[in-house]
Amino acid sequence: MNAAFPTWQAFFAMGGYAFYVWLSVIVTLVSLFGIIIHTVWHRRQLLAEIRRRQSREQRIRQSKKQASAAHNNSKRAAPGSPDSTREKLS
């Protein structure tokens, strides 16, 4: 098996096409690095949005639960309700 380039200098010169070869390598690596950074950033944003929505939904459920409990309690103690009139009649 023969090496494609006999020396490191010949490897870096790429047979006279070093500018184009190394430029394409750099552009490719920068693009891949950009995709990785964007993916990580987008994932963090997405997870933060999910946490915000879950927190909001939990607050809404808690608020509805409290409102329902308050409504049920106010129905029981409302003046003129059958329970309160029985107490007054006795």
C-alpha cells in the first residue's frame, strides 16, 4: 500500500490545490459546528418552552381546583339554602 503523499509538505500542498481543498474543509467544519451549536441552542429553547407551558398548565389546574372548592364551600354556606333554613327553623 503506497501513501498518497510522500511528505507532510506535499500533503498540505495538495498537489497545487491546497487553497481550494483546505477552504472546503474549513467551510465544511464551520458548517457542521454551526449546525451543532444551533441544535443545542434550539433544544434548550424547546425544553424551556415545555417547562413554561407545563408550569402554566399546572397553575391553571391549581386555580380551577381552588375555584371549584371555593364554589362548593360557598354553595353549602349560602343564606337561604335548605341547610341554613332548617337550622333556623329548629
